[in-house]
Amino acid sequence: MIIKVNDVSFKYDSDVILENISFEIQDKEIISIIGPNGAGKTTLLKCLYKSLKPKTGSIYLFNKNLNLYKQKEIAKKIGLVPQNSEHNYFFTVEEAVIMGRYPHHKKFSKETKEDFEIAKRNMELTDIYKLKDKYITELSGGEFQRLIIARALTQTPTILLFDEPTLHLDLKHQFELLELLKRLVDENNITILMVLHDINLAVRFSDKILILSNKKIIAYGEPEKILNVEIIRNVFGVEVEINKSKTGILNIFPIKAV
Amino acid sequence: MKKIKIIYIVSILFISFNLIKCNLNQNKKNIREGKSNKNEYPKRIISLTTAATEIIFELGAGDRIVGVSSNSNYPPEVSKIKKIGSSYGSVNIEMVLSLKPDLIICSKSQTEIFKEYGIKTYGTTTCTLNDVYKLILEIGEIIGKSSEAEKIVTLMKKRINEIVEKQKRFDKKPLVYFESGKTFGKTRGKGSLTNDLIELAGGKNIGSELVGAFPILSNEFIIEKNPDIIIVEEYGASIDEIKKREAWHKIKAVQKNKILKVPIYYTNYTPRCVEAIEAFYKFFYEEK
Amino acid sequence: MKKNKIIIIELLFIILIIVFFISIFQGYSNITYKEVIKLLLNKIGFYNNANLPEYVETIIIIVRLPRIILAILIGAALAVSGCVMQGIFRNVMAGPYTTGIASGASFGAALFINFGFSLKFVTAGAFLFSIFTAFFVYLLAVKNSYLQKERLILSGMVISLFFSSLVSFIQYLSSDPNLREIIFWIMGGFWKANWHSVKIVLPIILILIILLNTYYRELNALLLSEEEAKSLGINCKKVRMIILIFSSLLTASAVSVSGIIAFIGLICPHIMRLIIGSDNKYLLIASALAGSILLLITDTLSRSIVYPVEIPVGILTSLLGVPFFIFLLKRHKKSNQIL
């Protein structure tokens, strides 16, 4: 068990964002968090890497309370690929990716050959190594996205958090990305937790789905077991048809809004 | 990168070590080629204030001056002397040292710098008429012209006394507004030479009611005081401009056309300031 | 690519050495190149048969050298301080004086000048009030024990205005000589440079610059969004505070010795960013070298263009720096709000 969230709630001033959130994540899993806008998905992610502190409850990372971790230690274990990232800086791709090694260094140590090797490997993995000397201002949206992933991977984390990774990508790149993620989990022993807005992609590429709505967890488990027409109607306000394709993949087909 | 860093650091350490070493030897070194006898009076003087320059010439030692401030213009002989800088702001130290001075007359704060080079300094802090006497006497003492200095001061006091006696006869003192430079309302107050000059000439300076030697008066204040006399410096506003100022036609001085333009040297800390007192008295009481 | 950046830094270093020698040859006194070289070699330990007239030593070692060294140090200090301020605030317009230190220093200097204190006390007074101002500005900017960037810039502006008006008030009360002295102090310049100032300022500035260099990772990460910096393990609050303190100390040291010299801290980091990139691993050193070079050139120009007048350094820095920056900006077409 890698992450355990125990009865967590979060308030921003008097606004309750999350209430009684409890779930567990095992290793080598891909978990998608889905839910309508404003449900608290990003807030939940922020709690997981200690950017926000829950008002009640606790989060355990590798059986140790998150509160006892220093930010740097968390960064060695958890990598984040956020929704938006600033790219108006004159960093080269390589310089931006090597930032992933920062948590592994103390004050007076320098980046080593191994660090650059790790960065190189991850850049090759995300197919941006050929761009390594280009300034990040010259990258396309998709290339920049892959750079952020490469950087997160360079942290050599055990867990990767993604906040809407497919937002700015076209269909082909969406699939390429998610297939890459699946490979990462299989080959590199990484656990992935991602917030997705596309239910079908979530279903297709995740081991488990967590449905977050109205501050609470509505359901959590394998897609086939927890998804049905009522839940989707209640949570998303859409009438759908759930089919299985010829290849056995679950497919959710929206019919009309209710 | 590492190689360069090492060379960089080592060379900096090396150079700094040696430079600090040589500084320790320089501290008290006498820079003059040929030291001057303590009993001799300064022969190569640099004067960075126009007042001191004028005074030294007045004392008959003008030929000993080797450097003056950039804005020196009196007496005419200064045009032949090298210009060095000024008593406020900066001075070209290399020029100073190249002249091999044995006395520098400058502002109080500048004395610190020149002391580092082992040059004798005299810092001026003149504000009032008494300070002017002091300046003349002290400079006279330093350059060995004490008796001449005393003569000058005595003559000044005699001339001033004549005026004071004359103006004592009048009960009613005219109200005077003195405008310095180009700034509207900038005047001289208590503790300034100008104030002393005005009062000794028999006038009442409206600026003396405020705090400080260089106060700035508001338009309302000046109009309310309704001065009988306006004195303005030569580089300030013209008499016509003053007459045209908003609401100033109410002021007595404007109505009676009692506006006097004066040269800058009137209020400088030199023996010539006596001319100011004499001119002021004439303008206050004798001219119509 | 990395090699290129290192070459640029080496080049800057060489330029600095060249400018150093040009500056040391420059001056009113007629001292030949040979004499200067002989003297310097003598001082380092070689060439003991120097036989040079006394005034050569005085001019070079007491008049020119401390001034040159001070210009180098202060140029570096202002540039590095400006660079990190731009990084922390993620703001193109940030510079070493953003936290109101300039006005605090002016006030301290004006106050002590008005009371007739000697130069050493004026320097100390300027330093004291710089630190006090910076502290005051932080206090104003902290809300719920959280230092917000926007509040810091705002409170910096407010405190600046406050102290500026105090300075005006002191100027109003001062005698003419003191007034001129205050104005001249504020304009900034090196004509009063001496070994005493160098000895005080050298260790402080060198140590602070080296320290700030070790924070290049944090500075890089802080350029990203708050969330990304945190996910990379940076304690944003703590790091910002530390860097602010170091930067303030750096600026305060520079300002209390040389007055308010504008543009160096703002322009040099920007220029170097366009040449060497935003990675603070190289940018900090490059900015420091650029600052030293620019300030040394302008100071040497200021004392040698017209004799005996010394053109205030701040005027020359803007005359030189701004057009160069515009030129670079035009060459680099993609440039809006870039750090």
C-alpha cells in the first residue's frame, strides 16, 4: 500500500472543498480521478504532495504520515505534472528536465553525470531528446507537455500525479501519452494517479477509477464494477449508454443532458 | 568550468593578498615630493570655495593659489588658475595630487578624503556674518597673513557700524523679502548671512520668522506679510516677471516699484558682502 | 550548449580583466603604461628594481585601484541582487531597490549628513536604515504569516515614498552645503573610494554572492509556478525569505558605500538572460560579471571624459545600458514578459 488517505477533509476559509475522503492506492496501479468541475479533484491532488494541508484526517505515504515528511523527501517519491506550466523562460529543454534532479541534491553538490544520464533516458522515453538544446519558448504545446513529464520522471519518483494531462493534446497525442503511462507502470514500477475529464480514456487506461463529486467520493474501484448509468446520471447529469466494444473495452456513450 | 573556477579563485586570492599587503604600507605615507617644514606657511594652495579664493586674494596671497573651484570668477586673475572641481560634489583627486598642494580649503565633509593623502586641509562651515569674520581670520592665520586679515575684518566692521548707526535713527524698519536663485519662495532665514545683512542694513527679513536658514515661503505668506522691499538675485526671476505674479500687485514693494536685483557675490562669504549692507541701506532708506 | 555558456562566462571574465587594465591606465596624471605594469609587478612581488617616482604609487594604488575594485564589487552586487529579485518576484521590473532599500539608505545618509557626521558614519547610517527599511517592508507585506509577492512590491513602493518625502523634508531643513552633499550622495558615485571601504565591503559582497550562487536550484524552481516548485521539493516560503534577506544585505552594502546607482541591477540580468539563458547556474555569475564590467566602464568614463568634471555615474549607466538593452531586445523577437 503506497498511499492511504484517511478521512481527509479540506476547507478554504469557510468553503468546504473535500469531506470524509478515504481511499488507498496500491503500487503499480493506474488510478483515474474523475468528476464534474469544482468537485475538488485538483485540491485532492495538492493534498497528496503536501502543497495543501488537510483540516482533518491524515495521509500516509509508504506508511508514514505525510506531515512528518519534508517537502524534499516527498519530491523524491512523488512527481507532479500540473495542468499549466510557465514556459516563458530561456531554459533549454535539457536545463528544464534536469530540474527534476533537484530534490536529490544538497546545498553544495553539483549535478553529476548520472543525473544527466537519467535526464537523457527520460527525454528519450518521451521523445524529446532531439530537442534538448532548444529553448522551451520554441516548443509546441505537445512537446512542452512531454517535457514536463520528462522532468517529473527525472525525479525518479515512485508515484506520478497528473492533473488533466490530456487537456491540450490532440487525439493521437492523447493516446500516445496514455500508452506511455501504461508502459511506465509496467516497466518502471511506477504508480500513477491522474485527474481526467474524459471518462472513456479513464476507463480505457486505468486499473481503478475514483469518482469525486460534491466534496465526497461517490465510488472507487474497477471501472466495470463501479460504473453504471445511474451513477453517471447523478454525478455528471448526462444520460449515457454503456457498451462493450468488440475488443472488450468498456465504452460510455453520452446520449443527452438531463 | 571547474578549471576556470579554480584559476579565478586562486588569482583573486593572490591579487587581493598582495593588494591588502601594499595598502598596509600606504596608509600614512606622505605624498608630497619634498616635505614642507611645519614652520612654513602653505605655498601651494587649492581653494575649492569661491569665498576662500576671494579672501586669499584680498589678503595678498593670490599668487600662492594653484587650483580653484570650477565656478570661480573673482577676482579676474582666477581665470589663469587651474579648475579642479567644487566644494560640493566631486573633485578630481588626480588633478589635486598633480598640483602638489600643501593646503586644501574645501567643505567640511571633503576634508576626510584629503586627509587620507596627508594633505593639510581646512574645512569651511560658514553660515553667518560672524562666520565670515572667522573665515577671514582663520585663513589669515593659516597662510601667515594674520595682520592683513585683522585689518580687513576691522575695516568691514567699521563700514558696517556706520550703516548700523545710520539706520538706528529710523523707527520703522521696512519688511524685506529676499528671493534666492530661481526658486519661487526660496529665501534666507535666521542663521544665514543674508539674514544678517538685511537686519544690519535696517530691514526686517520676513524669512526670519520661519525655522531654518533656507526656508521656502508660500505665496499666501508672502502676500500676507506684504513686504516693502523685494530683493532678488541676478539669476532669479526678472523684475517684470515678479510684478506679473498672481495677486502680487497687492504687495507694497510691487506697487512702489521697490524691487532690487543683486549680484550673487553680495551674499557670498567674503569681504564684499559689506557692499550688500551698504546697497541695502541705500535702497531701504535713501532711494525713492 | 553547456560548453557555449561556459565559454561566454570565460569571455566575460577576460573582458573584465581587459577593462580593468584600461581603467587603471586611465586618469589625469601622466603615467605611462610601462610605469603601471612595473608598479603592479612590483606589488605582486616581482621586479624589485622598480625605481618609480612616489606619486605613481600614490595615484595608482591609493587613488585608482580602490575605486576600480569598488566599482567591480558594487557592479556585481547590484547585478546579482537585481537578478535574484527578478527571479523571486517573477517580475521583469524588479531590481535591487524593489524593497525600498534605496529610499531608506537615502534617508539614513541624509540624516547623518545633516547632523554633520563623518563619511564613515554616513555609510553606517545608510546601511542601518537600509536594513531597517527592508525589515519594515517585510513586516508590512506579511499577512497570516504568509509573505505575498504582490504585497511586498506594494509595501516596498509605499515605504519608498514615505522615506523619499522624509528625505525631501530633511533637504528642506538643511543648509546649502549639506543639501548639496545629500543630493550628491544620493546620485551615487565613487570619487570618495578608498581602501577602507573596500576592506569592509569586499568580504560581505563576495560571501553573499557566493552564497546566493548555491541557491541556483531554488531560484530556478521558483521561476516555475508555486505548485511545480513545491513538487520539486522547494520550501517556497523559507527560500524566498532567505534570498530576500541575502539580496537586501547585498544591496544595502552596495548602496551605503556608493549611493544609489540605477539601472545596473535592472539591466545587466536582462541582458545576460538574452545571451546566456535563464538558468541561474550560469546567469548569476554572468550577471555579476556583466555588472562589474558595465559599472567599471561607466565609472572610468565618468572620471575621464571631461576634466575636472565628474559626470555622475548613474547618468552614464543609463546612457550606456538602455540602448544596448533595446538593441538586444529587438534582435530577440520572441520577448514578452520573459524571465
